[in-house]
Amino acid sequence: MKFKFEPLKKDYSDFSSDKVLINAPRTPAFPVRIASEIMARCLSFLNNTDHLTIYDPCCGGAHLLTVLGFLYSTNLEKIYGSDVDEKALTYARKNLDLLTGESLHQKIKALQADSKAQDEQAQSTEALNSAKRLAAMLLDTRAPQKESQCFQWDITKDSPTFSENVNVVITDLPYGNMTHWQGDSKESPTKRLLDNIYQTLDLNNSVVAIICNKKERIAHNSFTQVNRLKHGKRQIVILQPLIGL
């Protein structure tokens, strides 16, 4: 994959798991640079990039969603995540809470206390500095009061009722041994996901990015493909909804 919007390698260590953000057990970590590139490509297809709503229907511990919430804080106003795994959602809630500012402030206070209490201060101080840099990202934003929610939902069974004006959907589909699909329908889970995602979208200003195994075929009658990328074992398919169906 050619990095069009993130051509230079940057230091993304502030987003490392268990420094400030946490990663749920048995859920795959997603490379931050690739996540930022995907989001930038998604924004390039939108008519308006302010006060956006983003949704990840297979969010796991919401590490990917939270990273994007920080990196694209200036663009995002509402941040939603769902998953079938309630255990993973306990981590997702903690991560997404950091985007409200107050939770991150409490995290900083806790890290400050740890830094003073520990004899070995290097690791704690490093985490504290990361938290402060993340907090600065939230200050540079057009929507300082963000709404964030995560909830248990099987996107392959029905559309969530939280919103009908989602602008960006980004999700890393479950695959491999670390995660698995839920559901008992004979239909493709990817088709059912796109069926239900379509109902949530702002049809005049939205985009869907599906990250999955390269062998997976991503196509749907309600969407048109606007971009397709490959990176390692992954492919990223970017779709836009068709209007008037």
C-alpha cells in the first residue's frame, strides 16, 4: 500500500497498548499509521469533514476507534462502537472515555501519583508524558464536547438504533484465530453487516472502510467501491452508499 496521506513514519508510541490506552485480551492490535491513512482516505471522499459521526460495529476493545478519536479530534463529534463481546466492551468503554477529557485528566492524575510513588519512575513518567500529549490533541478541536458510546450489538443481525446519520464507518472484521464471527445465518456475515450499516448512514455524506483478510470478497448492491488497498495480509475496501434504493 502506498501511503498517500501518511508518507512519513511518525512516532505513534503514545498509542501503545497499556501506556494510556489499553488493549483487550485476544483482540488484534491495529497499526496506527495504517489507521490514520485509512481515515484520511475516507475523509477525502466526503463533502463535509466537520462535526462527523464515526462508528465501528466490530470495535472489540475500541483501540482503533480511540486512536482515530485522538488523531482526528478536529473532525469528529460523535464516536460510537459496538461489539458482540461484552468482555471486550469493558475495555472499549475505558478507552472511549478518554476522549471525553475528564477521564483522561483522571488518568493523568493517577500517573502523576504513580510517578512520585515508584522508585523506578521511567516507565510511569513515559506514560504520563504520553497522556499529556494525548490531552493536547483534544484541546485542538472544533467539537471539544464529544459524545462517545459503546454497546453490545450483533451488527450481522440488525441495524443499531442509536443514529441514522453516521458519516464514517471503519471496522476491522473478525478473522483468524484471535476473533470470530457471531451469528447463525446462512448468508455471508459481511453482506448482513453491510445491509445493516446502510440503514445508519448519512447517504449524502458517508463512507465505509472494511478492513479484512485479502481473500474476503467485499461487494454489495447498495454500495459502490471507491478505493481498494492491500497491506500485508490485509485489504482495505472503501465503499460509498448508493442513493435512492
